[in-house]
Amino acid sequence: MAGKDRKKQLARQRYERQQARRAAEARRARRLQIIGAIAAVAVIAGGTAGIVKLAGGDDDAAANADAAPSTPPPEDGTPKQEITLQKVAVETAAGGGSARCKYPDSETDEDPPKNLGKPPAVAAYSGKVKATIKTNLGDIGLELDADKAPCATNSFAFLAGKKFFDKTKCHRLTTSDSLKVLQCGDPTGTGLGGPGYSFADENTKGAKYTKGVLAMANSGPDTNGSQFFIVYDDSELPPSYTIFGKITSGMEVVEKVAKAGVAAE
């Protein structure tokens, strides 16, 4: 192989490795950044048990070694019960809001749709806004809070109007004791997709992720896009995720998905 061709091949291989590494880093970042929070809860909850186990003698170790290991069901992954967003409808803005919103290009979204555009720079909504998510399992009613999260509401309504969410699957379910959420809003179904723009965090001070909360998923501060999650039971999360509404009806739809659990990989 000529020296020039060899250099091209090495450059191409280096580029492919860089792209693969970046994709892997983005995939890890998209997982709601909650591993630390879950670990902290687990340490607190299991602290006493850990002390007892460490204080055990050789007989305890032998007994544990003889016990047949069991594989628990996965607590985080693709829902076993498929749920598809068939249509998201947000009521028409009556008076409009006054908050100014910025939607810079996203640096993490994979394969964003072309010619989607961006939400208006001035929020189109104010007050409480009704919305409905129609799924293959039934309807989910929402109440969006355009006063506390105007830019998130503005973006959600914009994407709904563009049919961005139509025919997309909720790609992630968590079922651990401290985290119970269903995550949706990614047309790629990988956890890496989005609209191609981002926006700043809102309404996070003192945020509590209790049952019925509707919040934005992110990959770090101010990286909101299209992915959102529904809290189907009280969960432990740091106040880092924009709460932009709540579920008003149809929680049984999400609970049905949660009850089916996570699909084995």
C-alpha cells in the first residue's frame, strides 16, 4: 500500500474510533445521570446490612459461596410492554406568554430531523395548559405549567405541533426502589435522539419527583431537548430535571407498562 493511501486509511480509522467513543459517551450521559443518586440511596438503605455482613465470620462466607446465585430482573432498560406515542396534542394558546427563550443547537442529539426549525423565541403559553398523549394503550392527560417552565412548555407544544412525537416509542423504563420513571420523546429509540436544539433548565429549585410529575430528561445542565419522563411512583433524584407539568389522568397506562417490567437484553 502506498504511503499516501496508508495515511488516509489510518486517518479514517482514527475518525471512526473517535465517533464510536463520542457515541458511547453520549449514550452514557443520556441515562438521566442518576447512577450516583441511586447509589447514595442504596448505601443509606443498606448501611446496617453491610456492617453485619462485614462482621460475619468464615462460616458466613462459606454459606454465601454455596448459595446458588440468582439473576434479578433488569431494573433499567426497554419496557417489556411496548408503549407508542401515537399523537401528542396541546391546546391552542389563548393569550401567550412573555418569557424569552433561547434554543441553541444541540451538541449531543443524534440524527436530528432536518427542517424541523425551532420554537418561537417568546413563549407562546402562560398559566396552566392542557395536553393529551394518545398511546396504543390509552390516553394520558397532562397539565403543563407555562408559568414555572415557559420554555419547556413552549418547546413541548412546538414539537407536538410538528408531529415530532407521533409514532415514537417510550424507550426507557426504570423500576428500582428509588427510581420509577418512564422515559419518552426520542424518535430514534436509542436515548441519543432529539430535535437538534437545546434549552436551559427551569423550575428545579427544591424539585421533588413525586408520583405524577412530568419532567425533562437531560445529559447535563441546560441540555434539555425532546426527551421527557413520567414519574409513576415517588422517586429519588437530585433537583436537576426541569419539572414542566403533571399527569392528570391515565396514570394506569404508565402503571401497566411499569408492572410488565423491563425487557431482558
